[in-house]
Amino acid sequence: MIISMLPVYIFKLGNEIINQNKFCILNFVKNFELVMPNNIISDKAKIGKNVEIGSFCIIDDDVVIGDNTIIKSYVELRKATIIGKNCYIDSRVSSSGNCIIGDNVTIRYDSIIARGIKIGDGTYICPKVMTNNLNTEHEQIGGAHIGKNVFIGTGCVIQHGIEIGDNTVLGSMSFINKNVPKDEVWFGNPAKFQKKIKKA
Ligand SMILES: CC(C)(COP(=O)(O)OP(=O)(O)OC[C@H]1O[C@@H](n2cnc3c(N)ncnc32)[C@H](O)[C@@H]1OP(=O)(O)O)[C@@H](O)C(=O)NCCC(=O)NCCS
């Protein structure tokens, strides 16, 4: 009797906590989402079906998370961060908001997603990638526009306002301060063109 009532109780309690925008102190299930303890989730966030969220995350107003996306722990998604379907957002990723992340995107741990950034479908961002929004006068230029199926190596720094074409590879530890055309490999500090990517 008690066992059969328990899921209903958790479902109701979870909904109440999420709607009141308070600390969630219990695991709960809502519309097939699996959300772990100790998150702050705005009641104005839209969370798709089958989404998993770890612990100690902050999910602000107007955040959208697409179906089947996994959000690990200590992730901060600030206002109006839009994330597509089937994405993997690793631990300690932080988004400053007003940005659009496509479908099937992976963002590995400790990466920073600048305000205004756009990331195309299928792009893979390795750990500790930094993207910038401000210039040295502290003006908000906006984060880079990154194409589809781009691979960004570990530790890259991508300057504000940069355009990165589809299917490019940015080598690890590169400083990207120029636009990168599609189908090219760039690396270095500052990053330079290395070679064309041959299409299969
Ligand atoms: C950019 C990259 C894809 C190039 O791979 P590649 O075409 O096989 O290049 P090679 O390894 O043959 O290296 C060619 C030359 O470029 C240099 N080089 C390669 N990547 C470099 C980089 N990121 N920065 C500076 N130099 C680099 C190599 O040292 C080598 O120099 P040499 O000819 O003087 O010896 C690869 O080096 C890279 O950075 N991959 C990303 C790795 C990563 O971040 N993985 C994280 C997984 S989570």
C-alpha cells in the first residue's frame, strides 16, 4: 500500500517545489524528467521530455531544454539559454544566457558559453573552452556564432563576435580571434589556417 502510493507523492511534491522556484531537496519525476536533488529551477524554464538534470544546477527564467538532453551537475544556465534536443551538457558548464545551442551538441566540463553565442547542430566542445562576450572597453559584443559539426579542442579561447564555419576543427589550446571558414583546421595562438578538411 505505502509502496504503491510513493511515486504519486513524489510526483506531487516535485511539481510543487519546481513551481515555487525553491531549492529542490528531493529527487523527483515530472513529465518523465529525472531531476536530482539541490537544484534551483525557475518555474519559467521549459524542460522537455526525458531530460536528466544532475545536482546543484541553476536553471533561470526562460531557459529551454530540449527532449532527451542530459545536464550534469553544477551547471549554470542563465536567463534565456535555449538548448536543443539530445544534447550533453557536462558538469560545471556555465552559460551567461541569451544564447542558442542546437540539437546533438556536446559541451564538456568547465566550458563557458558567452552571452549571445549560437552553436550549430552536432558541434562538440571539449573541456575548458572559454568563449568571450565583452571587449576591452567592457562593451557587450556577443559570443561567437559557431556552425554545425564543429570540433573545438580542449582549452580553446574564442573571442567575441567571431564566426566559425560548419565542419571546422579548432586544435586544442588555440586562441581564435579571426573568422574561420567552413571545412578547415585551425590551431595556434593566435590560431592560423592549417589545412582544408577533405570531404568523404
Ligand atoms: C588540431 C588537431 C586535430 C590536428 O591533428 P593532426 O592533423 O593529426 O595534426 P598532427 O598531430 O599531425 O600535428 C601536426 C603538427 O601540428 C602541431 N599541432 C597539432 N595540434 C596542435 C595544436 N592544437 N596547437 C599547436 N600545434 C599543434 C603538431 O605538434 C605538429 O607539429 P610538427 O609537425 O612540428 O610536429 C589536433 O592536434 C588537436 O588539437 N586535436 C584536439 C584534441 C583535443 O582537444 N581532444 C580533447 C578530447 S575531449
